[in-house]
Amino acid sequence: MLDVKQWSTEWGGRTLTIEVGKLALQANASCTVRYGDTMILATAIMSSRKSDMDFFPLSVEFQEKLSAAGKIKGSRFMKREGRPSDWVVLTGRVIDRSIRPLFDDTMRNEIQVILTPLSIDGTAETQAVSLIAASTALSMSNIPWNGPIGGAVIGRKDGNLILNPTDEMLKEGDLDLVVAGSPEKLVMVEAGSTEIVDTEFVDAMKWGCAELQPVIDLIKKVQSEIGQEKVYPSADADEATDVADAKKKAEAFLASVADTMIFDSVKTGRKERVAMVSAIEEATSAHLLEQGVEEDIVKLALKKVSYLVGAEITKRILEKDQRLDGRTLTEVRPLNIEVDLIPRVHGSAMFMRGDTQVLTTVTLGAPGDIQLLDDMMEDGLKRYMHHYSDAPFTYGETGWMRGPSRRAIGHGALAERAVEPMLPLEASFPYAIRTTSEVLGSNGSSSMASTCASTLSLMAAGVPLIKPVAGIAMGLASDLEGTGKWKVLTDLQDVEDGKGGMDFKIAGTVDGITAVQMDTKTQGLTWDIVEQAFAQSVVARRDILAQMKAVIAEPRAELSEYAPRIVTIQIDPEKIGDIIGPGGKTIKKLTADTGVTIDIEQDGRVLLTSNDADAMAEAVRQIEMITKTVEAGEIYDGEVVRIEDFGAFVSLTPNKDGLVHVSEISWERTDKPSDVLKLGQKVKVKVKEIDNLGRVNLTMKELTEKPEGYVPPPPRPPRTGGDRNGGSRGPRKSFGGR
């Protein structure tokens, strides 16, 4: 029999329920968390043996399950889930970044947390529910973890904060904020907003974390009733003795040579700092060997050198406000900014801050080039796309060249989110927009450099941004668990991102914030640290924006000559079918004849995209002809498409013909239209009238001068058969009785 237990609490106007003992019982711990109709299964597993890795081997996976959303997607030949969507990758990152800081970073046992959505009700708080599920599973497991924490989505509309808003509420508001932590400490932030001022943004985070208390209390209740005793993996014998002793000797040696090997000179470049660490490793190795430490033990001890160097740098910052590159705590590294580096692309810019270098290009496309979103959570269209790419050389290393990593997807999404609120409305600038950021050098906040480079390249391309956007990463030097000292660092770089640090990325305009992302290597940030980080970031962001403005003050007035042009025609929505034609025949022919891309909106907007002005003009002419309403008195250059005894049919527009009666061909008597007209002949005609059946009667003779002394010809004898519809069908056949 299953021993199923449930715990519930009211939270944000809905019931939050944790259930344990029914599903995934082979895991160290498992639970389901339900909020509304969203239900997430969380499992946590820890390996029984330590790995040989010299880092903490934690993996967090959020699985995409289309069945949870009641969807069947994919091609005709493949219907199961494949490569995870960006939203799934970003959700996994949100959970990973929330729980990772609360593990002991000396852990070497592999730990895996998997979130499986069982039901998704389409509301915005799926990430928060998944985070709560992960926190619950880890808290009740035997895995050492310093939780629990809670997670929530915060929105804002008309200045009022909303806990776990619906998707519609988020779209109507100016804030989409995910927080993780507790009322006292902030552990993770992921957010987008529309120019919210910094102090109001901090208030929103505080409010959101305060709302986490009922969730944390519920998880603690689960933990107190069924939580397992934590199992702390024991160190190997040599780790407890020889290696530990060697590491202590290495630490003492490094402290003794800090002034002569670390702080002997200002080191502004990454290569200098890499060379410094290599020299320290060699000196430490020689020292340990002189002390009689065995060579194998020395190799293990040297793995800690980079960590010890970082600790010395943190200590110097806390004691003397001294940074390794000589900057003050609030100083941004020198910037190098350039636009229009690359020919033929629609826009390009380089943004370089210290050793971090990003080259971004802009490509403008037709409205039909927008991305279709078709995943577990989203069905819709994506007009602006930012793609971030790095390579091994970005970090001065060799390595495998593969597709975009989770990190690259996350960095690209952050820069995209930062710029998107400042894009022009689609109605005034209907282009699909893609920016591609190539990270050519990385040494601190390449995502914020991508944000700046994206802004510059868009302005260079002539995209009328509402305001420029820039971003900066704030770091932290701290000893929160010891002396309690801390210092916020403007413009974080490599050697400053060690234990006790943070990576607080804040992007926005001169007036407010558009995107925020925060990770920390502490047990959580207190609110005084958060407030100081935001205060310093405002000054840095405005400084960067001023330097960007000095290079390009405003978006170019004209698009690149290589960018396509878009012409918009407004038609009667009832005539959309005329442009498309039966089975798409008309629009396909238009596209084939002119080479112009044609997109049609339901409101009657027809958007034509082309680099060829003549082709564009021809497409406009043809569409205007197709959708034109024929009126009496108008003159057309038409083509004879059918000849009957009673007259000739002339094509006026691609979908409208008119009849030139035999008596309207010429002032002189015409016995047979075929005597003077041929199929395919171009003729000039005038609309004489449109009868009550909508039939168009044309004249050719009224466009010529009436002969002097003209006498109308005598009336024609009655016709024995035929009409303007092609003649009589004759008597109906009889098929006999039934």
C-alpha cells in the first residue's frame, strides 16, 4: 500500500498542495506540487560515491512534456519531444541558479534534480511552482542542502504589485519578475520590465520575497514530519590527512607571497592574470615539494590555487578597497565602441569593455520571417530575436564546437529581454528583427556587453529605438559567514567572481530598468547589499549610455541600402481572398512574377517586402488593380480575353472582366468582333455602366472622336441564340421517366 501524505496552504488566492508517497519512489526524495491546475513532479538523487571531478557536479533538468499542456506537436513523422525549447532551457536555469548556492561547494557526489510537468494550466507561475517542488524534494531528502527557499512570479499593473499573475496580467502590466529566496534574503532574480525606476524595482523584490513565507513554512512542515536525516559524505582518508595538510601549506604559502606575486603590479588584462595564476601554481608546487609533500598530493593541492588566489583578492578588496586592475570599487573598465564595422549587413557594432568584446549584427526581414512559437507553454509569434554565440577562443582555450549551450541561450535571452521594450511598435516598423552577438572575448558580463552592442547595431541599422539600452554587472566581495564584511563591485570581472560573490546584471535606459538577472555564491543577499548594487548600477549604466551616445546619438534616419523595404497597403478585408486567389494561385503568381514577399494581416494590411524598388512598384500596382473597385467613367488598358458574336470580354483587373458590346467597338458598324479584335490584344476601354447585377459594360468607341456627320447605324436584327454568358444551351435533354 502506498503511504500518501498531503499538505496544503492558501497562497495568493489559490491552494498550494504538496503530495508525497505516490510517485517516483526510487528517488532519494520525490514530491508533486500543485497550484491551480499546474502540477510538477520533482525528484532528487545523490550518488553514493564521490566523483573525481574538481567541481560540484549538480545537474538540474526541466523536462518538456507536451502532454502536460494537452498538445501534440512536431512534424508528421516525429511526434515525441526532441530538442528542448528555449523556454524549457531557461526554466531549468532559473531552478539551477536558485538551489545551487545553498549546497556546500566542496560536495563531490553527483546530485541530479529533475522537474517533470504533469499538468500545465497555461498560467505564468510554472517556473515558481517548479522551484517550490525542487526546494521541497531537496529539503525532505537526505541530501545536504541549506534550504528551504520559495519562489514566486511578481507582476505589476497600475502601480499595484500582483502575486503569481496570469499571463494576461503580465502582458497588461510593466513587470515580469521571478524571485527565489526568503523574506530575509534574495537568492535568485530573473526579470523584465518597462523602465521601472530602481528603487521601485527593489521594493517589488522585497515584496515578492515577503510573500514567500507561507510557502517556506509549508515546506518546513513537510520536512519536520517526514524529512530524512541528512547524509554528509565522508572524506577519503588521504583527503582528511595528506591532501588537507598540503592544502593548508599551500594556503599559508600563498598568503606569504600575495604582495610579491599578486599585488606587485596592476594587472588590467586577462592574459596577465592567467600568467599570474600559472606562476603562483609553479611556485606553490616547488614550495610543497621542498616541504616533502609527495608529487601526487601536490597535484591535488594545486587544484585549490585558483580558489586561494580569489580569496586573497577578496580579502584585499574588503580590507583596502584594492582591486587587482587598479580600479575603484565603482569604476567601469575602459570602453571601446564602434559602429558600421561590416559591409553589406543591415547594421553592425562592436562593444568592448576591458577584455570583454562583442560584435553584433542586425538583419531586417519581412513580416513573414518572424519566429513561430510552438512549445509547451507558448503559441504565438516572436518578432525580435537575439542570438548569442561564443566559442572556445572566446576564453583563450581550445574545445569542442557544438550548438548553443544553456549558458548561451540564457545570456541571449537576457539581452533580448533588455532591448525588447524599447523597440518601435510593429504598426510603425513591421520588420522581423534579428540581432546576432558574437562574443569574441569574455571576461565579465558578456551578456550586458551584448545588450549594449545590440542597442548600438540597431541604431546603426536605422531601427527607431524608443531609447538606448545599456547594462552592467555588479559583483560582490564578501565574508558574510565570518566577519560579515562586504563590498559591492561595479563591472565584475573574472578573478572577482569567487566564493562570497554575486553576478547581478542590471540593464535599462537612462530612466529605468528593462531587465535584471542575479546569481550568487553566497547563502543569499541581504537587502542592504541589493540596494547598494542597484544604486551603483544606475551611475554605471548612465556613464555607459553617455559613451554610447558619443558614438551614435540616435537611430539613423534611413535604413541600410542593403536592407529590404516594406510598403504597407491597406485594403478592404473582404478583398483579402481576391489577392490570395483560389488555392493561393493569385498570390503565388504575384510573388513569382515580381520577387516581392507578400504578407497579409487579417485587418486588411498588405505588407510588401523587397530590395528592388521597381519590383515593389509593380507589385503595388498589381495589388491595387486586384483590389480596385471598378466604377463608371474610369478608363483602363485592358486585354481581350474572350470573343463572342455579340461582343468581346476585356480583362480590367486580374479578377474583373467587362463586356465591350459589338456596337461599342467602333463608331462604324462592326458585323463581327473577331473582324477587328484578337485574343490577347491590348485595348483601351472606358467603363460605361455597371448594371444592377454587377456586370461591367465597356465602350471603346467613346474614347475616339465621333466622325463628322455621324449617322447611327440601323438596329441589328434580333440574335437567334447566345447571350453575354456564352450562348444558349439549347433545349434540355429528356432522360425519360423514372
